[in-house]
Amino acid sequence: MATPSAAFEALMNGVTSWDVPEDAVPCELLLIGEASFPVMVNDMGQVLIAASSYGRGRLVVVSHEDYLVEAQLTP
């Protein structure tokens, strides 16, 4: 299993910036567990995108469904 730091580096490989939808009102994600880590945090310190490992797999959670349809967030 990769460390959260290594998993973050793999997720960010090739990503230089994100343009998230401004009209979406995201919820704040609460991270629990040693394997969870923030991927995107807003200027107020709220986690908007998070990731973790689960068993032998990995998962990414977004705080608003509109983030899933943005082409810029696909990578």
C-alpha cells in the first residue's frame, strides 16, 4: 500500500491547476483514518477533494457532484 504522500504525488502527476465551477456550493469533507488525505483545500482550510486507500484499492471523494463533469478535473 502506498503512503498518503506517494498517493498524493501520483494523483497530482501532470496537474498544474484546477478551475472548479464557481456556482457549485460544496460541502466540507471530514477526513478520518490514517490513510485519508486532502487533495484540494479552499482558502478557508476546508477540504473539497480528498482521497484514501480502501483495502487494496483507492478512492477519491469530491464535495460537489458538479466537479465530476468538469473536463479540467478529469486527470
